[in-house]
Amino acid sequence: MHELGIVFHVIKMAEKAAEENQADQVASVTLRLGEVSGAIPHELTSCWNWAVKKTERMREAELIIETIPAVTLCEDCGKTYPTVPQGKTCPHCGSGNTYLTQGNEIQLKEITVT
């Protein structure tokens, strides 16, 4: 389960940010999660809820997950399309000469401290 590893890494970063800002608590962390990143949102949340209870600064911290839609670009016709319902084949021209432009990333967007 790589979600637990992601959570541990994010907690470490949030605790460091809180310490650097002389904050007592982390109130929330916002992650931007690509639609095809491979991380499962409910698993991240489950791991988060377990892991933050083991910390001092983050016991009540909320995990907010924003979804980044997966978008694919066709190099033959130059059009983009939503990846998940269409897959690798371009729905506009039928080409397989495509690549993912967004949607596989995991980004730490915001840490809110109190």
C-alpha cells in the first residue's frame, strides 16, 4: 500500500512547515491528486486518519483531496480529451499517437497551521 508511504511523507512535510512557522498545530493539508496517479483517495484518507493520531501537531488535521482530471493530447490531430473514459486512442481521429498531459501527479497544495 503506497498510500501509507505518501501519508507519512506528507505528515513529515507538514510537521516541518509547522515547526518552521512556530505553529502549534496543523489544521489541514490539501493534496491535489491526479485521476490516474495510482493513489486511491479513500485509502489515503483511511491511512491519514490513522497516522495523524500518532502525532502531536496533527492529531486533528484534516486531509482535503482535490482531483486533477486526466487529460490526453493527440499528437496527430492536436486535440485533447479526457483520458479515463477514452483511454489511449484519440476519440477525435482514432490515432494512438497520444500522451498524458496531466492527471498522474500528486501535489501538496496547501498546509494550514494554527
